Amino acid sequence: MLEDSTFVESSITNVKFINCQMNNVILADAKFKNTDFRGSNIEGLQINISQLKGAILDPFQAAYILQRYANVIVKAVDEETTDNA
């Protein structure tokens, strides 16, 4: 249970945060090397997308990060696309 924890300017190497509650965790200026977050709940994660080098994510986490921090829309091939232009 790491919810609302702070790892500001941390260097996190060879750590597995597998299936952890990591809602609202602050990872500002943290550095990762072989750091595994797969299966963890990362809703509200506070991080800069450029910091994620060295982190291991599952596909759901990657989609969440892309949508939240890079404004990328992630959809399966069979999902309908709507054009609001």
C-alpha cells in the first residue's frame, strides 16, 4: 500500500512494485532503472512522461500514461472513432 507516497528525486533501481496500490504517488524527478510497475494501480500518478525511461509498465498502464500526459487517444482496432472536427 503506497497510496499518496512521495518519491521526489529518488533513484529507483531493480525494484518491483507489482500489484501495489500506487494512487496519487508523486514521482517528480525520480529516475528508474529496471523498475517494474506492472499490475499496480497508478491512477493520479504524478510524473513527467519523459522520466519514464527505465520503467516497466503493463499495456493498461501505458495507455493511461499516454492519454493523461501525452494527450494520445488509445483505442483498440475494433473501437469506433468519432470525428469532432
